[in-house]
Amino acid sequence: MYPSVSAIIATNGKRPQLLRTAVESIFAQDYPGHVEVLVVFDRVEPDRLEDLTIPADRSLSIISNTRTGGLAGGRNSGILAASGQLIGFCDDDDWWMPSKLSKQVALWQQHPQAVAIASGISVRTNGQDIVRLAPKSASFQDFLGSRITEIHPSALLYRREDLVGTSNTPIGLVDEELPASYGEDYDLLLRATRFGSVYSVQEPLIGVLWDRQSFFAGKWQAMADGLSYMLRKFPEFEQHPRGLARIAGQVAFVHASLGHRSQAVAYARSALRRDPRQLRAWAALVVASGAIKGQTLLDAVQKTGRGL
């Protein structure tokens, strides 16, 4: 009835108070089953979090990332050390609402064919909380067409046996070959939904703090490399013009922000041939013209609780 859950928080240790908020939100789950929290410190001295009180039927493990440096390696270190039947991720600046696990496990019992379970999110940005609900279910074709950002990595639950490749749905670990781990959550969702759909609870069950600087702020080259890697890894994008246009538009915007005008224009034209309504491609052309800086435009978009 109540499978054990391992919640993995990969961190670089730079947000100690937010990290504590994330851990305590997992401790505070109303879920009757056992929940272990694994905090994985990446290339820094671990904070033992000894000031936190661990409730009954909860446990806390502090470990170091022993794999590739970065988010992908950190999450994999947690997955391999986990003892729970289910795996959930939580970024160190997000938090889980008290009923998250109970409602997600209940939904999974209704849809045992699901490959993962998500939920809606509440995005805190610009002094307000914006609720964004995920679709009831999302397939591989849906994710080719859109990243579906309402399905947030901090909301997802997977079966551990799927992630370590010992089941009939061997999704595998997080891809550590992704440049700077950019898009590792999207890559994992694409691989997962080759085996089935993601189902989502139709209410926000996590909080996402958007009013903070992203790890990838200004790291345009890492974004370009990650997106290009994704296109090479999933040739199915070639059969999905709108999805291919979306990523080509993102690459165009990144190149425009880097000042690579010819590459930006080439990618933007490629995107617009496949989808004339691709806004990222039009934005890339505006940035490439010098009318506005890419970061300025991105900052304006992020105030709405959305990203690139």
C-alpha cells in the first residue's frame, strides 16, 4: 500500500537555508510510508544538517557525489545509494507540499501503467505565486512537441528499478554525457516515455522558487551544447516539425545572445520553415539584429514564471 520513497536533493551547498527548507518539507509529508532523504553534495564539503530534527519513519543521509561532477552525477549518486522503491527529486531551492507523496502514490495506484507520476506546480516569482497545472497524462510524442515545463523535475516520481535498469522499463540513469547537465530532466522524460506516459495530479504539489539566479544564467554555450546534443540523441525530432522548430529556435536564441549572428539566423530560419509561429526563433532574430540583448529579453520572460 505504501511503497518506500527516497527523495534525492543534489546540491552545491551554496543555498544552505533553502536546502533546509527543502529537507524539512520532505520530512513533513503526510505520507504513511517510510521516506528517506538523501542530500548529495557535489564537489564541496558536506553540510551534515545536524541542526535538523528527523521525525519518526523518516531518515536522512548526507553523501558526496562520487560520479561526474554536476547535477546528473549528483542525482545518479543518490539513485544508486537509495533504498526506496520510488525515487523523487527535489532541487535545493524548491519544496514539497505536505500531501505530495500521498496523492501521487494514490494516482499511481489508479494508473499502474504510468512510467512516472508528476503534479502541478506553484511558481513563486515577482512577488506572486503562479499555479501551473500539468496535463493529466503526457506521452513521448507530447514531449517531442513540448518540454511541458509544468512537469517539473522536483515533482516527478520514478520507480527506482526503472532508473537502475533492472525492470521491464529500463529507463536508465541520468545522462552524465549531457554538456553541463543542461536539459537532463527533459532527456530523462523522453527516455522514460518511450515505455509509457507520465500521469499528473491535477493540483500544485510543489513550490518552485523562481526569484533566484539560475545556475545557467549567462552560460549560453552550455545551453547551445546541451540542446545540440539532445537533437543528435533523439532523431525522432526529425519526424516532429514543431518540436524540432522549438529546439532550433532555442539554439538560435542562444547563438544570438552569444553574438553568433550567422548561426543564429541559420537556426532561426530552419525553425521558422518548420513552424512559422515559433516565437523563440523570432526573438532570436530580434536579438541578432542588436535591438535588444538576449539576457534582457530572457529576464522579462522569466518574470512570468517561464524560461527559454
